[in-house]
Amino acid sequence: MKAMILAAGGGTRLYPLTFTLPKPVVPIMNRPTMEHIIRHIKEHGFTNIMVNLHNLPEHIENYFKDGSEIGVNINYSHENEPLGTAGGVKYVEDFFDDTFMVIGGDDLHDINLSELVNFHKEKKALATIGLSYEKDVHQYGVVVVNEEGRIIEFQEKPSNEEAKSHWVNNGIYIFEPEILRHIPAGTFYDFGSQLFPRLKEQGAPFYGFKCKGYWKDIGNLVEYRNAHFDCLKGKVKVHFPGYELKKGVWLEEGVVMADDVEITPPVLIGKNCKLARGAKITGPVVMGKYNVLDEGVEIKHTVLWNFNHLKKDVKLLDCLMGSECIVEEGRVFERTVLGSGMKSIFEDYFRHPKMEDTGRLKI
């Protein structure tokens, strides 16, 4: 079966982590987010994949190439200007010749996609939206369905008191090729705000399926960090690298650490990291590759990427850190986001205009 992964977005809600890296390549458990998605959809028979690109496309193409290393076939669609979620699909309409799936490139889930496809076919639907249950819906598009699953109403980010449902659009769609006739060519066009309301008004065979399993939108910094912690705690079924040294402590190859390093699980430590005497890691913590922790460094409830050097007695508490950062001796950061390359922009970091709303994690 064929699928399209939407990967053209700017990832602005993950600034500063996405200043130099597109959101689909932002790592979860030391693998790009989109790799988790591809491996999951492959398990459900989606092996011929189209990926649309716009923001920093070379990072995605250089990593995934033609997809053969993962066992799939990947094609790419370059958008000079963003075409929207539906417009991007219309742009490559010749790719689709049968029932197909459209899925976001920046969500984490273990939903049974085969059940979603079967429901779509049983209903002889033109379009089916995957739905996930959320207790707090004020940041989501709420979908109301009748007993048969037919969509009868949408609510865009209602308050919890006003919400008529707790089932939200999870960004996984199953379509028949005929859907492409409903999307205008050569213009920006969106599924949620334009196509879906139109299908409902026209009375098209348009359904919502209540999916089981884990689903998280990792579009903001807090949810991005929490997605790692959910993986460590086994709340979502994903495969991540490394071997289990002891219960809840995973190490990748080449890790070197002093005998007195204190590790409280759950923790994943990436390849070739070096942990000096007196280092203390209190999980949940995910550490990328080639990180160097000098004596007395403490990391707690934190995600950090690759090639960082934390000098003596540095503390990172409830933080997010990108790659290639050098943190000088004795510095303490709490509930803070540190973007990549801090060795060159350290002094200007908190004055960056784009950091005004994202420099501190609100936890």
C-alpha cells in the first residue's frame, strides 16, 4: 500500500531545536521521529512512501535516501512554496492509484493502522480520519461522530467545558483516490480547515475511527520531552537502540563511565558517551551520542542530543539540550531549553527574539 508522510512544515513550535534541523529528523530515543513512523507504517503494509519537503529538505533526504535500508521505497516531492496538507497531496496525485494513507511526519504513536484501513473499507468511505482520545482537548481539533462513525461535527480547539467530544483528529487519514477531485490544484489547501468541512457539508461518505493505542503530538517542547519519557516507561511501543545493562538502563555501544557513576532508571545513554567520576544521572533521561560529562555533573529529567561537553559540576535539571554545546564549569540550568551550537551563541542565547516564548519549559 502507498502512504504519504507530510514533512514540509517549519517546526516553529520546537524552536530553538529546529533552527537548523527539520522537525521530522528531530530525534526521539536517538532516532529521527520520522524513522519511528516509517518503521511503524511498514509493519502494516505501507512500503511505498511519498514524502513532501520544504524546510531544510537535505537533512531528510540525506538520512533516509531511498528508504531501502529500512525496507521501504521513498519518493520525494519538493515544494518551493508550502502547499498545505491537502495541496501537497494534490501536487503528487499521479502517485496514488488505490486506497492510501496520509500521515504527519512528527507524531509518535503505536496505533493499529490495519484496523483503521479495515474500518475505512468496511464503510466504503471516501475519507476516514483517525481519532484519538484526549482528556484535555483545548489544543486539538475535536471530531463528533454518530453511532456508525460518520462525522457530524467539528470543533476547533474548544475549551473542555464546550467540547462535545474528547475524540480528536490525530492526523492519520485514509483516502480513496477520488478524494483528489475535491482538492484544487496549484494553490494552498488544508485538510482540517478547508477540505474536511466541505466533505461534511456535501454529505460525502466521511468517517472517523476511534483508534486504540498511544498517540502524542510532539509539536511543542514539553510534549517532545515527555514523549521520550513515555518511551522509557514503556507507554508506547517503539524500538530504540542499545542493550539493557540493568532494568531500565539502556546503553548503546562504546559508552565509558567511571565505577562510581550513579544512574537511577529509566535512562538511555547514546553511543560513545563518556561519564567521569561522580556523575549522577536521574531518570527519565535520554542522552544522545558522543556526550562528555566531566566530574560531578548531574543530569535529571532531561533530554540532550549529541556532541555536548558538560564541564565539572554542571547541572541540567528538567532541561532540553540540542547538539554541540559546551557548558562551562559549575553552571546550573533548570527547566531550560538550550539550542544547538551553544559554544558560539551562549552569551546571546536568552536575548534571541525567537526564544522569548520557548526559552523556558513550562512544566
